[in-house]
Amino acid sequence: MNPILEKVKKLLALANDAGASEGERDNALRMAHGLLAKHNLDMADLQKHLQQEGREDYCNETFGMVWCRRVSAAVAKLFFCKYYYGRKINGTKIKHHFVGKASNAATAALMAEYIISSILSECRKRWKHNLAPESRSFALGAARVINERVDVMIAEAKPEGSASTSLIVQNLYKTEAEANEEFIKAAGTSLTSTKVRQTSFIGSAYAAGKAHGQTIGLNTQVANKDHLRLK
């Protein structure tokens, strides 16, 4: 397994214990993000001496509702990736694509899958079904808050163990975004990006979803995914 991914997975598992506080969960995510930021910066600095980590289009198959795509896009952005979605698998699931360096893309896919499953689990507890009208409104509210939290984390991002300012990480986001676009262009991929559009919702369920979105530890448990290509 890629040593960076191994460290990231350990950080993402810190909140696997139900007794972990939200502060502990968010701190673990910040550490995971900082580790990846430092790894990306180190690789950029050493590119004349080391072979850079490969870039890939990492595919995940899970639910394809609008809010799922919004969550996936937010998580991809946090972990230096470009997100787009592909063809339908069946009536409810689609292919989600995360384009970026191998460790970034695998981490983003793991995290997005976990968050989507977490929100759906809460929906079933409350309304017994993933596709209930209340579930949809709840999930939209949660997705909105997750997007807001990701934007804050990116604005405050700093590499692990570094005195660098967030400005350096912002530049890393820019260079990674450009590299991802070049990779996609070279592959001749036709993108279907998630779009923000006006959607109706049930106010009480939407508000409950926003509150739940604040409690989701974005770093929380990642189940053992033997099928993932963690090199």
C-alpha cells in the first residue's frame, strides 16, 4: 500500500470510535488533509529527482442523487481532485469519478462514499427509506453544510508540520486543478459535472439535514475496502 495512503487511512479511522468528539473528528480530517498537502508539495519540490506519483481517474459506484454528486464534488475539491460523474449503473446508482494523484483520488473516493452512506443511514432511521421526500430534503441540507465546511477548511488549509501559509496551499490547489484538467483533456473524456440548480424541499427536514451536516466528522470511519486500488 502507498505509505501516504496508509497514514491517511489511519487518520480517517481515528473517529471510528463512537465516543470520539466532533472536535477530534475534524482535527483528524485536518491532519489527513495537511498530510496530503505536504505530500503534494514535497513531490513538487523533488520532481527533478523523483518520479512523481501517477495521476488517475478513480471510479466509485454509489448512489447518484443530486445531493450525492454535490457531496462528492465537495470532497474531491478538498483533496485536490476534479470530480465528474458518468453513466448510470441502475435506477439509483451511477459512476462517480475522482481525477487526481493516486493518493488524493483514492482518499476522496473513500471519504465521499462514507459521507453518502452516513447521510443515507440517518435518512432511513428517520423516514425508513432513502428516497422519501423528507430524506431528499434532509440530504440536500446536509450536503449544503458539508460544502460550506469544506470551503472553510480549504481557506484555512496548511501542510502538516509546516510553517507555510495557506497561500502556498492555495497555489497547490491551482496547480493540481490545472494538472487534472490537462489529464482529462489528454484522455479525451467528456465530463458531466454536477450542477447547482434550484430545488424544492421540505423546510423542517432540510433544517434537520443542515444540523446533521455539522455533526458529520468528515474524517470518520472508512470501512475496509479491499476492492479499492490502494497501491
